[in-house]
Amino acid sequence: MEDNFRKTFDVCPNCGSDQRFCEQLAQEVKDKGLGRPEWTLYFDNRSGGVFDQNRAILLPIGSKIPAYQITTDICMECGTIYASEIIKLQATIQRGNIPPLTHNPSAS
């Protein structure tokens, strides 16, 4: 997959409708002057880094890892929840995920 992968889905994969619930709610807000023109609303917006949690301790701070962002909306014709956009990103490790040290007083 390319580093800058981005795909948008303009119609419902189930029925082909281009009417999305959250997108239309956002447009109503913008039409009333209550939202910026570039503002968008989605049903859900998920993002995260992709790495093996069991190897997190091995990732130095500043490491680059693959990441994703997936936005969804709801079809107003058939109710299908579907991805309206998927994006491959790159995330930077900000801090190490080092498990806390435990102190066993009886071992001293």
C-alpha cells in the first residue's frame, strides 16, 4: 500500500445512495452560520497506530509507525453504516510504553 493512501467512498455500498445522515446534519449547521465551511461531521472517526503491543517497549521514542484514520457515516436510504474515508497515516512514538516496575519488599 502506498504511504499516502487515501480513499473516499461517495455512495453507500449497499444501495448506491449519496445521502449521508451526519453529512447532512453538518450542512444544516453550516447553513445556519453555526459551523465553519470546512467543518465536517461523521458518525464515527477512529484512528490509531499499528504495532504489536508485546513489542511496544522496543520502539524508541521518535520511531515512525504506520497509522490509520477511518471515518464513517450512515446511509439515509437503507441505514447502512459505512466507511466514507480511509487514510493511511504515519505516527510518531511520543513516549515509551514501559510497564511499571514493582517492588517486592520480601526480596530485599
